[in-house]
Amino acid sequence: MRRCLALVLGAVVLAGCSSGDETAATTPGTTTAETATGETTPTGPLRLEPVLQEAGALVHATTAPGEAERLYLVDRDGLILVLEDGQLGDEPFLDVRGLVTSGGEQGLLSVAFHPDYEENRLFYVNYTDLEGDTRVVEYERVVDPPIRRREILFVDQPYANHNGGQLAFGPDGLLYVGMGDGGAGGDPENRAQDLSSRLGKLLRLDVNREGANWEMVAYGLRNPWRFSFDRETGDLWIGDVGQGDIEEIDRLPHDTEGLVNFGWDVFEGSQRYEDKEPNPRGELVGPVAEYEHGRGCSVTGGFVYRGQSIPAARGLYFYGDYCSGLVWTFNPEEERIRLLPFEAQGLSSFGEDTAGELYLVTLDGELFRLAAG
């Protein structure tokens, strides 16, 4: 049976037909952030409300099921801090500084709480170890400090950059991890298109099934530093850091079936990067949004806003750039990008609380809450 893919992205139409698992190497189309020039928020005034300063080298913020009043903050140096009622706890939730290589793109990079955390007290961390390799480890919070139960993933890292680092449970109850292409520049060993390597991939695991293996969901990623699931639709949004020219946002709809190829290192965003054919396995998918390096140099993926405090922002995807501090929204329905009227210098991650309200954290230790102006 022949499959045809038709993507309408802004004013660009991509049509590709394939037989079986093979996909035509058609240049992906996209909506560019250049259309945002001179524009501000489509939701009325928005602002960043300061919550914390000088809280460490923050790289992640998240919550645990059943803990509406707590926000967990990941310090790259190897600490997980707890914010409750606007105050940091006296003791860290987890301290793995003795296990972690920290600095640059290395360190303790994220934490994800099991969907049944209220009952089983299990959580998972992603860090680069003392040799610079990726480890994903399961902990149990039944005593203080937590018990290290098992290592569920080890990936040898050939270079110090492009470690990925995001962990998140999807609506299917599986644990997802984003792996970068292994580092250096230009994916010199072509790992992102190599299906025998775990580098440059999006992987998932059923942590509840003994003996389960990691499954490859997508490949062709350069450094998916931050990704998130839309809590309403289940769609997966990925901010994939570019090489020298283009930063991109990728989207994986919840009903996607089969393997997906996001194109790196054949494509950087919607543009050709290398003169070669992509791996023919799966479906070649282009970014839904991108911007050039005149507006930043390292995308920080965010969330689709599903909170209640800013009704007009509901359904918009928020993302930004680490280098410039610029923040944008992308409207999936209108395929429209808008630049917001504030900056967050050193923006390392977005966070979402149990109510769907959004936070931004920086490597300078700042925590902001997105608020109506």
C-alpha cells in the first residue's frame, strides 16, 4: 500500500509519496520565526514574574503527581531543590554531585516522576557521569536520602556536548528520553541517521515491565535538549538545537504511527545540510517552526499552555532561545509565530506545574512565572 504525506506549513506545501517504509527525500517546509519581526504577544500583555534568583545553575523545573504546592528545580551541578510556598527547602530532594560531571552541556539534566509516584515513590534522573557518559537511573523516595534502585539506560558519549538530557512520561505511561547526536559539530560519525546507534534518537521505555527494552520512536535529531507533551492533546513538541544556521521546533502528533525521521544531519531545519540521502526507514518529517541564528543560537523547547490564569494563551506553544533570551509563541491552528515583549537571558528550560501554569528557568539561577500583564 502506498502512503502519501501532505504537510501544509504556513504558505509551504510538502507532498511526498512512498512505498512501504521508504520516504522521498523531499526538503521539509516550515513556518519561520522571521514572520514574528515587529510583533508582540497575541494574548494581550504578558510578563515574567520573578520567583527566585541565584538558585544555582538551573536546567529543569517540574512537579510530582499529587503535589500541587511543590516545584522541583534541577541544578546542573547535581542537586534537585524543592520550592514550596515560594521558599526553597533547607535540604535538597536529591544530591548526586559526587556522581556527576557538570559544566557546559553536562551535568544533572532532568528529573521525571513516575505517574504513580504517590503510591510507589519512584522517580528518574538523567545525568552525565564522571566519565561524561549518559546514565538514566531510577530512585525510590521511601527514606531520606532516596534509594538508588537500578540503572535503566547507559549511553557512551563520544564528545562532551549534545547529550540531550530530557526525561518525561508520556500520556501512554512510558518514559521518554531525548538523546543528542553525540557531539562535536556536524555529526561527524553520522550517528543521527544510524539506526544501530541510540544517539540522535527519541527513545521510550515501559518502566513497569521487567525486562522491557528501549524502543526507538524517532531519529534524525541533533540535540533535543527540551521536549514536552501537550497535556490536553498528547502531542509531543521538541526543541532541537541547530548547527550553525537554524533552530527548529518539531511536533509529533499523538496518533503518529511508526518510526519518524526528523532529518538531521541531511537537513538543518528545512535547509539541506549535507548532500546525501536520508535513511529511508520511516517517515521524513520537517519542522513546524524555525528561526535563523540572527535571532539566537540555541533553542529551548517549551510547553503548550493549558493553564487557567491566561485564557487567551491557551493552546499556544511557548519556546525561546538560550543565547538571545527571546521568547515566542507558535499557534498550531493558525501556524503563526509571535515574538513576546520580554527576554529571559540564559533561558535553559520551561516548566509546567500541576495546574498547567508555565515557568522559565535560567542557568543564572532565576525562576520566572509566566503571568498576565
